[in-house]
Amino acid sequence: MTAVLIILGVLLLLLFLSGLVFELALIRRGVSLKPPHKGGVVSPMLAPTGEELWAYNIPKLKAFNDMETETLHITSNDGLRLSAKLHRGSSDITVICFHGYKSAAVYDFCAISEMYRDMGANLVFPDMRAHGDSEGRYIGFGVLDSDDVCLWVEKVRKLLPDTSIYLHGMSMGAAAVMQASDKLPEGAVCGIIADCGFASAGEVFRRLIGELVHLPAFPFVGIFELWNRLLAGYDFSSHDSCKSLANTRIPFVYICGDCDRYVPEALARRIFDSCASQKYLLISHGTGHAASYMRDTEKYRTLVTEFIDNHRR
């Protein structure tokens, strides 16, 4: 009997400690990404192009930060005050850009925004929930963020009623826009561009747990999902990009590197193949996570520019 109680106590302690690790390391709002020139370390998950990507982006940060912007706010369905920056362009195109996990628009879109500024596009850069100036204790991993995407679209439609709206997501931001694709009102969005977005939170956690936290997927993914349900209020499996894309009519671009450690090429192709609407694919060869624009700038710009021109109102 004593041995059983000891084992039960050890299991309960393991459950508590693993949940604490999960909350502190992965889902709780924390310190945002710190770039290498400010003392940060390049994540090994960005290999093989992480160092190159930062070297490419760092000189572009100042121009991004120097853009003239105004602040926008919405209230999420669960009562959070979410914030965004709006840069007004000269055209009737608006691109809402959603950044990745523990990142920010300045890091994920400092280079890509140059392409959109060349088009004269209006640019909206939301801080995802639990990031930047937006409220929230727990990161949404695309699940909660997909509802926020819909609210940002509604905000922009009211603010700029004659504009053609496009959504561009990076990594977790791409998962959010894909998972919003079957929720958006018909005609609200002219197109979606998803760069290295994952299919589901559960799928990416299995990879993160193994490669970042160095724990086996079983039983920890199940334990983490239980904690996530209790703390953040959602299940890993409740949203799936493939299922959403299978039910959308919004034109779609999917972009990914074939060396992406978060989104392997087989998964990228499965996500793309699941989409039921008109769709376009760019696989950047020899490229890691979030580095396709750097590695294939001309192909990326040509694809996105033609996509926007062909699907605007």
C-alpha cells in the first residue's frame, strides 16, 4: 500500500512539474524574442538559415520602426484589449500581417513589408494576444487567434470600407489566418498568404517538446493538453488548418522552406493539398523556418504581387 501511495505521489508530482514547465516555457506570456544584436540567441529550430535570416533582417528593422503608424484596438470575444499598428498607404489594398510565436511584426515583416510598401498598400500589424501591447496571459497558438483574425478583418472593413483585404501570416500567425479561413464572411477577404504555418497546435507541440524541451511526446503531449485546457481554455485538436482550408473559398498562397524544422515539407504539402479554393504553392529549397522571402525574394515577390493583382476587387 505504501509503495502504491509513493508511486501515485511521484506521478502527481510529475504531472504538476510538467504542467509548470509547459505553462512557463510554452504558453504563458513571457519575454518576447530578443534579436542577436541585442544579446539574443538564434534558435536551433531556425536552422539551416537562422543566422543568415537575422543578418538579413537586422539592417531592415529601423526602416520598419520609422514607418508612420496609428494605433488601432479591438476587444476579443473573451474580453481582451488587442492592439495593432496601421500604416496608411496610397492604394486600395490592405494587408493585415500576423506575426509568429513570441515574435513581433518588426521581426517577421521588416523585409516583407518593403514589398507591400512598394505596392502602396495599407498595412495593419496586430500584436497577437499575449504579445506586445495586446492583453492576454496565454498564447493562442492559432486556435484562439483565429477568432481574433476575424475581428481584425471586421475592424478594417469598417475603417477602410472600399479596400481589398488580404491576410498574411507568419508561422503561428499563418496558422491563425488558415484556421480563420472558413469563419470569415463571404467576400470579406480577397486572399490569404500563409508563410510556414502549421496544421495544429498539437502537431507543433509534439515537435517542440522533442526538439526544444527534450521530452518524449507520450505522455507529455497529453499532460500538456490537459494543462492547456485548464489554463488557456482550449484543446490542441480543436482547430486544424487542413480542416479549415478544406472548407474555404478564399484564394490561398502557401509558402514554406523544404528544410523547415517546425513544418516539414511533407506537412507543408499536406496543408496545401487540403485547400479547396484556388491555390498557389512556393517551396523554397534549402530554406529553414520563416526564411523563404530572404532565400527566394524574386519568386516570393512575383507570386504575391500577381496573386494580389489577380484577386483584388
